[in-house]
Amino acid sequence: MKAALFTQQDHPLSLTDLPDPVPSAGRALVTLRAAALNRRDYFITKGLYPKIVTPIVLGSDGAGLHNGREVIINPNQHWGSNPAFPSKNYTILGMPDNGTLAEKILVNTDRLYPRPAHLNWHEAAALPLAGLTAYRALFTKGGLKKDQKVLITGVGGGVALTAMQFAVAAGAVVYVTSGSVEKLDKAMAMGAAGGADYREESWHESLKAKSGGFDLIIDSAGGPGFNQLIKIAGPGARIVTYGGTLGAVPKFLPQSIFWKQITICGTSMGTDEEFLEMLNFVTLHQIHPVIDRAFPLSRVNEAFERLEQSDQFGKIIIDPAL
């Protein structure tokens, strides 16, 4: 089979012929119809991820055929019995085990779920990691309710855009931020009530004026802007963070949290139960993940270049059939 192999930091992936995986008891062979990239894959290629192993086939998201069944792959592995926190054996598909940037993949049989019937292959492949992360952030950690005012930062990336779609479907009043006016316009065309360009100095004041303050904020950036999120959070609000692309939060004042009774919590991925709940939610509301662009497996490095540039709106797909 063809596979995109990561062998060395800061080097292109190598399109390689590998032996077809051999199924065994409890292990299922999936012929992949599509895979999707995540920021995690890019971080691994840049050495910005713990416990990197090489050579490895990257990719956490995928959908395909197993014995004629149309399936979507849950990238969670070994979460464990505690819904609050994964076990010490927890891993995500695509390192240390080979991932989905290949024509075929071997996974545990309990990682396979029926593909939602309303999704095409590209949409199905785009859903697992972003959908699970967004679902847990919004509903399990964020406690999202209908008509609440929600802010989602960095719309355009997979998790943020998926969270926006989920929140709109749940009946929330959703606002977004982006460094691209074009992305803001697209988000509002999809149901966001408003947005702000975080490159503008007074972006947070603009959002506060529009919303009156937020009940829930979903953030992946951290950094200096996190203090502005605290300022525009309403009394009793929740701030859920699932990333830290902008690094440390400077001059953090505890008083800004406890006077307004704000809850700040972290989240990452989710349980198998949440994965199934997410699939049911997507089916109930007939949500279609947004696809930015699809590349053939032979052009996987071009796909990574687009991911690095952060110009995408939606998920970047790898399609072995192209």
C-alpha cells in the first residue's frame, strides 16, 4: 500500500510503499476512502509534540470500508474508565501507532463506528478529532444551553469551526474571532451572530458591546489575548481552553476570575461515550463538516504547507483515490 511516512523533523513526508497491514483477532483492516489533517500532525513534523517516534504514518482522522461496511474511525485509544481524565495508556491514532495518511490502516475493531449516512467520505473523515474535541468542550465542559451567548476564537480551524456549527445547531447565539475578514464573513454566513478581527486593538471591546458579555468562551490560543477573554466573560461564565498556540498568559489576575465567579477549565479530545453522542448530534442536526480542500495522497506535502499557512477554512482532506 501507499503511505505518507514521517521520518525526520522539518523534512517532507515520504510517499512510500509499505506492506498491507494484516488483520488479527480484535484488529480490523480499513481501506481508507479519505483522511483529514489536524494541527497535531503539523506540530509533530516540527518537533512540537511529546514522545515523537519515527518512522510513523501520521493522521488521526479517517473513514473507509471494513468488510464492505462504511465506517468512521474513533481516534481515541485507551481512554479508560474515568470520564474526567484519560488513563496513562491513552494515545491518539497517528502516533505512536500508524495513522490514516495511507491507503489502508489497522485499528482495534471497537474504534469503528457506522459512517453517518448524510455525510460523504470527505465530510466523514473531517469529523472525528475536531468533532469530539468540540463536543466535549461545548457540552461536557461548557454546559452549553440554548440561547446562551458563546464566543469561539480562531474560527476557520477544524475544532473552532466545528464548535461554531455545533453551537449554532444547539440554539446558542454564537460570536467568533479570526484574523481574516473573509473567514469572519463566511462564519456569519453559516449562522454566527457576529465576529471580530483579533488583529484590531479593541477587538474585545467591540465584542463586549455587541454581546453584553458571554456565558461561554471556547479558546485554543491562550497568550496575551486570554486576559481580554476574561474581561468580556459575563458573571458566572465558563472559559474552556483546548490549546495554547500563543503561549503563556501574562499578568494573570486572580481577582478578575473570582469576583465574576468565572470557571476556567481545560479539555482535550473526549471519551468513547462522547464520541457516540457527537455522532448522534451530527446526525440529528444533519451537520456537514466544512471542507477546505482535498489533496491526493501523492500531494500530501502540499496539504501540510496549506495547514502551515493557516489560510484554510475547514478541514484539509487527503483522498487516496484522487
